[in-house]
Amino acid sequence: MVEQTVVVQSEVGLHARPAALFVQTAAKFKSQITLEANGKTANGKSILQVLSLGAKQGDSLLIRAEGEDEAEALESLVDLIMRGAEATS
């Protein structure tokens, strides 16, 4: 299992399009993806659970990956969050 905490960069937070992009990216990996923010935990492959976190710009987000491609999954998802709004273009 690997994990990393990142700060949400997108101006709209992890809502709507950025959340959908996160879930689409997470779904490409076999590893289990978990997110934690604001005292809540979500399955990173479920759009409804990701949206339920209510992560806003500046919030800390713990991304955890567990499985055979965990390192690659974590790297891709951290990069996606760090790029913020540019990731949705």
C-alpha cells in the first residue's frame, strides 16, 4: 500500500468535472483507490463517493492505492490533483 497527501489545486475543488476525471483515471488501474478528506473516506472509483467528500481548493486530500499497480496509480492521481484546473482542459 502506498499513500500521499496532496492539496487540492483546482479552483472548483474536487467537484463535477475534476471529480469525474479523477474517477476515470482511477478506473484505469487494478489497484483499490481510497480518498480521505474532511474526515470522510471514499472509494476513488465512485463518482458519488468522491463528490461526497466535498473537497475544496486548499483542502488536504489523502490518496491511498493498494494493489499490483499501486505506485503507478498513485503517481498518476497525485499528478492529476497537483495540475488542478489544467487537468480538465
